[in-house]
Amino acid sequence: MATEEHSQGLTFHPMDQFKIQPLFGEGPIHWYTPTNATLWMALTLLAIFALFVLGTRGRAIIPTRLQSVAELGYGFVHKMVEDVAGKDGLKFFPYIFTLFLFIVFANFLGLVPGAFTTTSHIAVTAVMAVAVFLTVTIVGFVKNGAGFLGLFWVSSAPLALRPVLALIEVISYFVRPVSHSIRLAGNMMAGHAVIKVFAAFAPLVLISGIGIAVTPLSILAIVAMYALEILVAFIQAYVFTILTCVYLKDALHPHH
């Protein structure tokens, strides 16, 4: 009886797609074990290399399609860094551009059926967010010294409120890597989980009569969610990158 009840329960698990699994065999996963996350991060790097190295190898005045895409991405991020962080921030452009490329390629590769979305894991996004946090903090102190602490002192507020606001600013500053990483991982995980839930209802037409109505609706929902995820994949890369530029601006110009 217990077996029958178990077989009639939930037969799909939307979160299974986020499990880290070894590529070869089974067993415990160590730091050196090749996993599905390792594979898709490597594919992300290969895709970036293919576009920006192989795709632009034969640069011409009249660009090819790959060269046009590469130049468009380069110009887009370059202008973002210059507009937000200022000309002083352009020296950090290679780092910020690398972040943007990794996130946007990982997000889009995660939309391939059967793929693994590396940016849906907090372990991946947290490493990038903490790296940004440490970079910004170190740059802030190196460039401004103790003057970087002026970022937390709201001189325009009444004197009695400044200590309270300073405490709030310090807390919000140290929360940055948490919100920076969770925002990206949460959005990518949520969208893929919803698509998996809708996909579970698609085969109902083969099982019961109610599937005649449910299956077409689930397919439409999958198409709509997939289109939304394409938009989210780019927006989340943009948000992560522009927030990095904002944090960098605070480090370069803490009194502005």
C-alpha cells in the first residue's frame, strides 16, 4: 500500500535540475571531481573564446556577424562603465567586462534543453559577488585611504542623525555581496523551476482526459516563460554588472 501511495505521489521534482552530479560514475564529490557544473562553466568559457577570439580573428572594416556581436557587447559594457563609474573606472573595464560575459553566456547556455545553469547556484554567484566586494573595498582604501570611510558618513543629514545613518550605511555596505549574489541566483533558479513545473503537465494528454485542456495551456505557459527567461538572462547580467559599476563609483569617489 505504501508503495502504491508513493507511486501516485509527486513524480517530478523541479529542483532536481540544480543538483551537482559527477560527470563520471557515482560517489562523493570532492573539490577536484569533474561535475556538470564544471562542464557548463567550461562550455561558457569556450563560447566566450569562440565569439571574441575566433569570431574577431579576421577583423574587417565591414564586420561579419560575429564581429558585429562582439563589438556591440564591447561597446555596450564600455559605455556602461564610463557612464556609471566615470573615466577613472575604465581601468577596471576588463574585469567588469569579464564578469558580464561570463554571466550572460552562462545564463543563455542554461536555457538550452538539458543544460545546467551555473548561475543558479549561490556558490557561483557568491564567489563573484565577494570578489567584487573585496575589489571595491581594497580600491577604495588604496585610492582614498581613511577618506573612504566618508562613504558611511552622511554629512548632509542633521548632526544628531549622522551616527544612526552611519550604522545603517555600514550594515547596508556589508549586505551588498549577499544581495548581489542572491538576486542573480534566485532569479535564474526561480524561472527554470517554474518552466519545469509547467513541463510536468504537458504529457497529461497521454494519461487522462483532462490533459486535452491542460496540455495546450501548459505548452503555452512554457513558451511564455521561456521567452521571459531569455529577457531575464540578459537583464540579470546587466543588473549584476551595473551594480558592480555603482559600487566601483563609490570606491573611486566616496564623497560624491
